[in-house]
Amino acid sequence: MTTQQKPDFDAIAVGAGFAGLALIHHLREAGQTIRVFDKASDVGGTWTWNRYPGAMTDSESYYYCLTFSKELLQEWSWTRRFPDWKETHDYMRFVADKCDMWRDIQLNTEIVSADYQTDTGLWLVKTGDGEAYTCKYFISGMGMISEPVIPKISGMDTFKGPLFHSSRWPREGLDYAGKRVGIIGAGATTVQMLPVMAQDAASVTVFHRTPNFIMPAMQKPMTPEWEKEIKENYDEIVARCRNHSFGMDFNTAGRTMAETPQEDVQKIFEENWKGSFRWVFETFDDLLSNPEANKAARQFIIDKMRERISDPEVADILVPDIDDYALFAKRPPLDHGYLEAYDRDNVHLVDIKDREPIVEITETGLRTTENHYEFDIIVLATGFRAYTGALEAFPIRGASGQSLREKWQDTSNCIMGVCAADFPNLFMITGPQAPFANLPTSIEQNAIWIADCIKKMESEGYDVFKPRKDAEDEWSAHVTDVHQQTLLNDGDKVHSWMMGANIEGHKPRVLIYFGGANVYYDKLRESVDAGFPELEFQKLAG
Ligand code: NAP
């Protein structure tokens, strides 16, 4: 017998990006009512916020999408290998239209707190406009790279022109033609933004700290033949993504560098240099675990980067030294003409690590130890509080009253990135200690696990599930153990967001499961088949 009150919604989810859309589909199928809230004015998540010039996916279009409907896969046509933010955003609106999802989405509404009520087993969710709603299941679909890092630079509030984070690009657009633009940061965002902005801006100056291993994207149009081939083989493509360690439509190399004759290594590297992250996964299977293989890969990328940069001084700043850090300890950016952009007279590079650190932002620009640079616009392309940032941005308080932010002071322990001890009836999509992979693939696998868990709860009459602390300890220990077997610990010394090492005053930690996305998806499935042993199910006393 249960005394649980009827909530306003069975489920409330936050975030109308891929996660919110996938949840609407899978929870409707599970017979649940759901309301998806988003503070943005449109669906799209990342692709509604990141409207900077050049913003585009680093996954290839035809598998950077939701796969729950064969009809959707057949009806949508991508125009190129890597779609820009607008095309991806249009696609997401198309999904919302086709699947009649708008009625379950409430935009322009920020969630400001979510509290688990131990007496009722429901979540109380409050919004910025003063409303409060109850739900049985509270679900985060807020994205793993969505909460910006704003650097602490003195004088930021004195600058007279627009100054904003790259992921908060003005929705009405920004006229930067003929203007002097300063960009702080040189990660994946700047690598995409610079070549496009430089075409129209009077000048673009990049303030650069840590060099990246930059790989070419090699954009190309979607031809009718390619589209036909994709659409005739979607079942296989979806299965390949599901079974790949990075959730992408890649093949495994089927060989290691350790077993490959030295004389063949360069040939294999060269033959596979065809753009995207394929190269990392389709050359050798031990690039991320064998130090020698990783070093050879780094040298290959370094040589390729240097070939494309004309000015040796620029190359010295942009190109990592071979022993700086392991490839993938910092997420490599994909490049659409970034390196060549430095050949333009209106593009400038400032080394703020070794030569002239930033001192302050002034009314008219930015001062380093050596110079004052005059700007009309300053863009902070300074990255994100990955995995935990959005979950910590407003209080989400569990059974003991502790918030996720408080829980995650020193570690970011979690169960498979989907739930956390002390937080009953809370689900997360791609929370901490989930893999870093093609996001739509991971999101769908998480949404399926969540829907299956809810089906069990409802069909067996449970009111509450409690994630088990011992299961959390076990998963976190496993994630740490796997991490130690990779070469990615270097992330700590190069401020990698993959370890939360990019946040000032934040203790670096193991944030990502590196055992392979496919292995992780298998573990989710095993959990469903075994009846969710990580959770304790309860009925409230009547
Ligand atoms: P990022 O890779 O974390 O780069 C941030 C940049 O800002 C780095 O160059 C960093 O320098 C610099 N920085 C941070 N704080 C600074 C400070 N106080 N002073 C000076 N410089 C500072 O961030 P991002 O470029 O936005 O990319 C983040 C992630 O978002 C990517 O790795 C990717 O996963 C995702 N993303 C994806 C796409 C896509 O798939 N299409 C596009 C863009 C971004 P250090 O390196 O020295 O810390």
C-alpha cells in the first residue's frame, strides 16, 4: 500500500536539448507524464546557446542525432559532414515538431531549486518565476558541457564594449564586422570561431595559454550517393555507434601499434588522416593506453600542425612539445582552417603563458605585462565546468538535505553517471563518471535505462528508489582504476576540463569513465537485466 500523493508530473526534466527530447520520447512510451523545463527560449541545449561564428559539431552529422525513430532518420537530410549550430538546431526543432513534443516543453523557465521530500517521496521543484511543482522523478538533462567558466580577471566590469562567454553569444547576433575582437582562450571553441570571425572582423587577437593537439576536421558536403548509402544502412550505423568505445560510427583498428612493424606505422597514420576523430580510433587500438603509441601519434600530429603554420614563432606557441602531455589528456580540437587563419594580417596571437600574462581588462581593452591591446569586443572562450557544473549551479538537495554541490566537494562520485547516493528518485543524463563519447548515443542509452527503471518502479508499485552507497563506491573505484590504466592523468597538469582541472580552486578528480562507451552501455543493460542491483526499491508505509 502506498501513501504517495499525486504529483503535478510523473517526471520533471531540466534541459530541452538532446536529453530532454530523448526523455520525452522514452518516458511517454513508459506511460509517464513529463514536463521539460529550459531557461532558454528554444529547444536545442548546447545548440541554442553556442551560436558563435563557426560553431559546429565535431561528430559527423549522420550519427549526431536521435535514433529512436526510423522515420526521423529517413526524413531528415544533412547537408554536410559536420553541421553548424544552425543546422543542428533546425534538426532538433524538426524532432520536436514531428514527435509533437512542444506540449511537454516549457521554455524561458529557470529551475532555481529542487528538493527531495522525505515524507512524500516526491521532488519539489521551484522556478525563477516563483512557481513550484512536484514530481516523482527529477531528471537532469542539462548537458555535460554547459555551465561556463568565467575567469577571474581584474577590471572585467570596466570594459565598455560587449564582453561575454562564448556559450552566451547574443541571441540577436553580434555585428563584429570591422571591429577589433579579443578572444581569451584557445580551446575547441576558439579553434572553430577564429577562422570565421577573422573574415569580417577588423582584427582578431587570441590570448593563448596551453597548446593543443589540433586535428583537421576535413569538412565535406553530403552528396546524394553518400546520403543514400547512409539511409540504406542506418540499422548497422546505429548498432556500430552503440558498440563503439566512443559511441561513434567508427571501426576499431583491430591492431595495436605494439604489434605493428615500425615501417608500417607512418603509412597507417598517413592513410587514415581523413579528418574527424576517426584517426585516433581507426589507426591503432592502443593509442590511449600505450605510452609509445601515444608518443608516436603526438609526433605525427605535431609534424602535421607545423606543416600548416607558416610563421615559426606562431608555431612555437600553438604546437605542443612532444613531452608536454598525452594525446587526449586534453580534448583535441577539430580544425576548419584555424592554423591557416594565423597567416592573415588581421589575426594576432599572444602567448599569455610564457611571454606576457594577462594583467587586467581595461575600459578599452586588455593589458598584459608587456602591452595594452585595444578592443571593441572581448570573448571569453574559457571553457566549462564539465559534467558537474550544471548540476551544481542551483541547489539540488537529496534525502539528507545535502546538495550535489556539497556532496561533490572533493570527488564527483556517482553511479554510472545516472544516479547518486542520498538522492532518491533523481536521474542524471551523462552525469559525472559516465563516458565521454558521441553525446546523442550516450544520451539515448541513459534515457532507455531511466525509462526501464521507471517501468519497474511503476509496474511493481514502488514509490522510491534509493541509489546504494556501496554501489556508488564500487563504480567510482572502478572508474578511478580504469583511469589509472590510461595515459590521461596528465589532464591534471594541463588544466583539462576532463578532470575538472580547469576550475580555479577545484580539486582535480576522475570525472569520466574511460573503459569504453560500449562497455558502459553494456553495463547499463546488465543493470536493467539484473533488476537494477545498484538501487534499493521501497514502498512508502501506508
Ligand atoms: P576549453 O577547451 O576548456 O578551452 C578553454 C580555453 O580557455 C583554454 O585555452 C584555456 O587555457 C583558456 N582559459 C581558461 N581560463 C583561462 C584564464 N583564466 N586565462 C586565460 N585563459 C584561460 O573550452 P572550449 O574551447 O569552450 O571547449 C570545451 C569543450 O567543449 C571542448 O573540449 C568540447 O568537448 C566542447 N566543444 C565542442 C565543440 C563541438 O563538438 N563542436 C565545440 C566547442 C566546444 P588552458 O588550456 O591553459 O587552460
